[in-house]
Amino acid sequence: MNVDERPLVVGETSGTGRLVLVGAPLGNVADASSRLRETLATADVVAAEDTRRLTRLARDLGIDIAGRIVSYFEGNEERRTPDLVDALREGASVALITDGGMPSVSDPGYRLVRAALDAGVPVTAAPGPSAVTTALAVSGLPADRFCFEGFLPRSGGARRGRLRELAAEPRTMVFFEAPHRVAACLADLAEAFGPERPAAVCRELTKTYEEVLRRPLGQLAAWAAATPPRGEITLVVGGAAPADRAAPPAGEVRAAVARLEAAGTTRRDAITAVAQEYGLRRREVYEVVHAPA
């Protein structure tokens, strides 16, 4: 199973091909779906973030990859994307796989998806494990509404500024972080959100040494400072409680309701939507909207 870096040339296929985003196991190979196996075994081209990991995965799954294997990672995706789109236009089926989880979710893939769609190429997925939803599910924190923030800025000043913007976010938040920055990140989270904000550090999900620590941010920051964690890290942080959030200006709330009404939403539904958006009780929004001007 060799990586082929020559320009992509499709054989006798014709017409438009199809791009398939393949959800790879996070760590436990038993999580691989039968569709993942079939997709990798039958694709004309398999574009992999790490071709060595792909080779090990194929070996562990007992499958042979008959198509061409090409590398597709952050350093070459801009150059590689046009070649892959050309192959798709010529009728090739292209499978895109990253090291774990779904391509394009804080991994290479968005550029190729966008280019394929712009070229009129069908894009689908062989869905699989996701570190985002797995960490959220096991965190013990509310999961009915959440937001994924990906990787925070690397520099301390930029990271702290971004966290100040998120301090009043009412939804549960999910972050990715590199192990060598986790301690500093948790310290900044505790400072921006308060040391008592509930959170979870999810390490090495689905792997042999999986570890999930569910503690307030202050305790997690102290733990990481004393014992720097290793492996792949996903952080889950509870949203701000109503008392921790500054009330939005009344004029802003009224304007948000008015915009929805102007778009055809009933006032009742507009009030409900704005209450959810701002983390307010419906009655609070109702009183603001009906207060004398």
C-alpha cells in the first residue's frame, strides 16, 4: 500500500464522481463502521491526513485499499485540492479521511468540500465517531444546547480575549486543545469564567487510557499545572448561569423581536426565539417588548 504523489489521473471513469468524508475511529478500531470499510476498500482515491495511520487502520481492519492513496493535510491541502477536484470531475470516487473523527471539523477537509460543491460534485459522508459529541455526552454537563469552539488562539493574550467574549455564553462549550497548552488554557478559563464553573477534561477518548475528569475549572487548572496531561484533549465547559450573564439592553431585545416579526414570525414565536438566543426567560422578553416606549 504505497502513497502515490504523482498528479492524479483517472482511468476509464467518466462523468462526475463523488466525495465521501469518512469518520475515522478516535482510538478504538472496533468503532469503525462497515460503511467505512467498504468506502476505503472501493474508492478510486483515498486522501489521508496521515497515510501511515491510514495504512495501520487498513491493516487492523483487514481490508485492502485498491485505489490510489494520496496525502492531504494542512501543509498541502491548498495545492492538492485542485487535483482532487479534477479527479472528481472526471468521475473518480474520492474518500477523505483524517486521523480521527470527521474531516473538516478542526481537521483538513473544508477546503475540499467547498471546492467540490462549487464544482457541482456530490458530497456525502460515511459518518463515524466524533470527539465533540463523545466528550459532550460523557461530560455530565447539559447537552441539549451546546457550541463547538474548536482550538482557542495559541497566544495567551488572544486566548484570554476570546474567553472574555465567551464568558456569558449560556450553552455548554466544547474546545480542542494541545496537551502542552492545556494547563495554561484551563488557568485562563478559570480566570475568565470563574473557578467554580463546572467542566470536564476528556483525554484519550475511546483509547486504552481514556480519562475523564469532571471538576470545577479551578480544580482542573490546579490538576493540570501539577500533572501536565498527555494525549489528545477535549475540554467541555458548562455555560454561564443566568446570574452570571449581563442582561442585554432592552432596545436590543426589542429590535431582535421586531426583526423576526418583520420576517414573518409571529410575535409569540419571536419572543420564544429571542429568549432562547439571549438565555432569558420568555416572560422577561415579553415584558421588555410590551413595556411602554
